[in-house]
Amino acid sequence: MDQWHLMQLAVDSSQGAPVVHVVGELTAVSAPRLLRLCEGVLARSAAGSLTVDLSGVRHFEPEGVAVLLRVRDRCAAAGSALVLGGVSDRRGALPLRVEQVLDEVDDPTTADAGPVLA
């Protein structure tokens, strides 16, 4: 399957800090697109945070979720915090390895915003 059909991405900066909305599948194939988009958003934004809204993700792979570690590092280098949205109400229903990666991303500088409504 073509990676463009696996995941759709959109950026909303209308409320100030940018929100990257992810819809579809977060896999090893689709994750590099998310990383490139987040890097571009961080390069253009002076906001103190970047929210990645995962509420529209219907399929998670550990290798795909691991890209969030790189996004977190890019945020830290840019002086921004990574905020994950749309996963708090799904915890416990996700595969264990996905949960472990999310726990690794979720450090003291990363807060789970819950579902993001924009």
C-alpha cells in the first residue's frame, strides 16, 4: 500500500501554538512523513510547544510511534515542549510495545493533552 494512503497530516496554528493532526496509520512506513512535517513546523514556529494530536490514528506500530522520540528531541532542541493529544483515553487498549514507547516519550517535559479539539 502506498504510504500516502496510510496517514493524513494537517497543521493548525489558528490558536497560536501549532497542532499537527494525524489520521490513519502510524507505522514505520508513514512515520518519516510525520517527522519531516514536525521539523518543518518547528523551523517556522516560535511557539513554546508543539502538539501532536493522535486521536485520529486508527493503527499504531511501535516503530511508527518511536518517531515521537525523535520529534520530542527536535522540540527540545528548538526550545519547545512536545504535547501528545488523543492518547490518554486510549491507554490500556493499545499494544504493550506501543504503550512502552509512549511512556518513554512521556517524560517530565511532555504532557498528555488528551484529545485535541480544533
